[in-house]
Amino acid sequence: MPITPTPKIWMNGELVDWEKAQVHVLTHTLHYGTGVFEGIRAYETDEGPAVFRLTEHIERLFSSAQIMGMEIPYTVDELITATKETVASTGLESCYIRPIAYFGYGEMGLNTLPCSVDVSIACWPWGAYLGDDAVEKGVRMKISSWTRHDHNTMPPASKTTGNYVNSSLAKVEALKAGYDEAIMLAPNGLVAECTGENIFVARHGKLLTPPLSAGALEGITQNSVSTIAADLGFEVVVDNIARSDLYIAEEAFVCGTAAEVSSINSVDDRNIPCPGPMTSAIAEVYHQAIRGQDARYKDWCELVR
Ligand code: PPE
């Protein structure tokens, strides 16, 4: 999915022209994968563009930095304002937003302590991550041959750039084998999440989703979907999921900011009913919630203007 440029990118406190938002090749994070980032979406609402759960995303950026021992030289409020300014500067009604905090140019070597911390926020139009028909048709999943890193190797709770080496290996492997996306198992063999999404699996009429301890990112969409599911009267349980639970799931879906809610139609060529009734109902409410069309979730839509 090629990036469509927008007029401005926020870099260290100012909006600069898209082409001028550049870094030196000796930028520390480019070499060591030590940056932290977020993926956020803004949607068109009746009151203008609104950023979905912006505060939670910026707070998670600071949690990621805290795990990495990185001090972001701005406050949460400053980056919330900066994100809104960046979205407004594009004139877009809806877009994907990518804030990143990274160790900058000036020091080399693995010690991050003397490094400067730079922050940028870019946004651009980004369509359906797993295809336009990902709710109806569903995605074909493969269990990855790559194991998700555990808490004592690369902390999965931090959205650290280097963590995505593991995700990229799994994603490319799955695509080359003819699948749409990969499911990552933790070192103990239990289901963690997908390369860029959390996972929900229905068993015995309940929706299960793995805990952070299984090596999943604490997903903001996972949280939104859990709230929506409970409000729809479905039982949601945060619990461990075994590989076999996937093969005999009554229905299953992935969720994330980029992927939104996408049904799973098969795992390792075992078909799963798709789209399942709970998945369809949740996806429908989610699509209204992100656009400010459901009064119950209006607080989640943070207006840009
Ligand atoms: N797990 C991982 C590993 C992950 O990267 C994401 C988001 C999630 C779960 C879902 O989190 P949330 O967005 O808070 O619901 N992945 C982002 C980046 C994807 C990419 O390709 O880059 C995203 O969805 O924006």
C-alpha cells in the first residue's frame, strides 16, 4: 500500500513540509530498532474529523517509552494537541496517524541513555488493512513458524519498532504461503495475537481473547470491541487460547486500528464459520462507533477542531 503524501508532518514541535521530514542515516533508532510508535485513525463524523481514542493511544505511546526507558520530551497533552494539529493541516476527513518517538542522531552504540529523543507525527489516507471485504469474506490465517517474543526478550506490551521484526517475518511467511495473515504463538505454545492485530475466538458461545501475559499488545480496539460485545450481551473472557481452540472455533476475528474488525475464515486450512453472528454484530457497531454514530461511544471520538 503506497503512501499518499499529505502537506505537513509534525517534527519536534513544528509542522514541516512532507518532503522535508527527513532523518540522518546515523539516527540511532534506524540501527537498533529502539523507537516506540502508535497507529491511530481519524474518521469523518457529523462534527468534522475525530481521532478515535486519541488519548489512550498517546498514553500507550508514553507507556511504551516508559518500558524502553525513553523520556519523551513532551507531555501527553502536548502530543494530543500536536496530533490534532497535524490531522487538521492535511484537510483530510479521515486518515491513519503514525506518531513515533525515536532516539536521534548524535550517538552510536547500544547505550540509549545519552541519546536525544525526537518525535514526529505523520498522517495519510490508508484504506482497509486486510482488504475491503475482510468482514464478509474473512481472512485466511496461518499459524506462524515464528514464535512471538516473550516478556524477557522483547517486551510485547511496548509498541517498539524492533518488535516488528518478528511480525514482519511472520507476515511475509504467511503471504508467501498464500495466506492473508499470521497468528503468533507465545514460547509456551499459547495464542498471543497476530502480526498487527489482537484476536478473538468464540468457544461454547463465549468470546475469548488472550491476556497481555500471553504476549499480546494491550489493544485499544480489543478494549473497544470487548465493551461493544458486552453491551451487545455477549460474554467476553480474557483467557488463554490453545491452537486447537482456533481449529474448532465457532467464529473468530482479528481487530486493530489498521485492520478494524476482520473475520477469520480459516486457520491452517481448517474452515471457520464466517462471518459469525457475533463478529458481524460487533463489526457493525464498531463501524458506527468510530464515526461518532453511536451515542454510547461518542466519548471515544476526539474532535480535531
Ligand atoms: N497487536 C499488535 C502487534 C499490533 O501492532 C496492533 C496494532 C494491535 C495488536 C492492535 O492494537 P490497537 O491498534 O491498539 O487496537 N497495529 C498497528 C500497526 C499495524 C502496522 O502494520 O503498522 C495498527 O493497527 O495501527
